[in-house]
Amino acid sequence: MEKIVEVQGVKKTYGKKNEEQTHALKGISFEVEKGEFVGIMGASGSGKSTLLNILSTIDKPTAGKILISKQDVTRLKGNKLADFRGKEIGFIFQDFNLLENLTAFENIAVPLSLQGKSGKEIRQKVQVVAERLSITQILSKYPAEISGGQKQRVAAARALITQPTILLGDEPTGALDSESARDLLDMMEELNQKDQVSILLVTHDPFSASYCNRILFIKDGVIHQELHRENQAREDFYRQILQILGNLEQ
């Protein structure tokens, strides 16, 4: 299988050498293959948010390498980094991060506008992704006029509009009610299975994690355990996740 993300010996230390240092990540290595749906779980302070920030190129590691589509993103700077991030990485955040003064259509179109795409191409691509996510009827509405679940679908459409190599989810169900959360997870599962969208989901929620094929459990800055779903029913996988989380907290 094609490796689309390779994390090699990533460490992250905060604080200067002559001061007290915090070792957030202590040497993490893993790979994500094309079409995988991988979860990252861990308690607050385990290092999962730090890892996501490094994967998303918002932060840089103290040591180690991260390859996305064979490109070492830890070496990219300035416009090259912004360009790479815009084309190769899609984000779905917990709080949607929609621009309130733009319509749903305009919010979805932002990444393509930044890339200088023509109006015609933008309209075509927005229409395709909006149909895929069943939000064509709300494209002319502003964020204040739509529900939380619809906002998250608009955010997902914006993340997918550039056909990124990897879709990163940062607690994407955190601000949703249970029905909207299930709706979003079903949609992500369908994108993963039907369209082979590769997804890396950072979550503390075992129900969200039960949608993944594989879960990396992080504790004290290292990968403590790895769990594969294989052919298990989601309910069984969910129970296994709960059991491991209970052991991690001991």
C-alpha cells in the first residue's frame, strides 16, 4: 500500500536548554497508508494535540521528520509551506472556524480562491463537494443561519475542496449534539470507504474513535498501544477502546 504519511522519531520539547523543559513528544513513529482511517487518543497532556499541530505544519518538531506524500514538511518554509498546506492537508476543527461574514458557498471556496482558481472552476468544484455532502440547499446561507451539524458539513466541504492527501480532524464532533455527531462520523466513514479519503482523527471520544480502522493510544509523549479494528463490529471495537482507555488512566 502507498504510504501517505510517515512520522519518523518525532520529538517536541518546550523551554530553553538552561530552563526547565517539557518533553511533550518523546520519539513517535508511525505511518498512515492511503485510504486508512486512523484515530489518535490519549488523556489531556498526553501529547496528542502537540502531534496534531506538528502534523498540520502549524508547529515544528524539535527532532524527527514528517513526510506527507514523500515531502518532508519539517523542511518547508514560507510560501512553499503555505502552498503545501493548502493543497495537501484538509482540516476539520471542533469549532468549525467558518467566517461569519461569508456564505456557506464562499466559506467552502476560500482554499480555491487563495490558490487563484477561476470563478468557473470554483463554482464547479463547490457544487460537486456540496452535492457529495448534501448541503447544496444551504450554500447561500450564512453560518448564523444554519445548524451546528450543517456548519460542520460546510467545514468538511471546505477541507475536501482541494482533494487533500490527508484529512485531519481535531475533535470534530466536540461541539455537536449526539445526532449531528453521528451524522458527521457516518459521512467521514463514507468518504473514507467510498472515496478512499485518508483520515487522521484526534479525539478523546471513544464513540468517535470506534469509526476508525486503527487507533494509536498516546501516553506521556509516546505511543503506548495500537489497536486494530479488523472485522469487529463497531460495538465490540467501542468496548475494546473503553477498556484500553481505562487501563491508560491507571
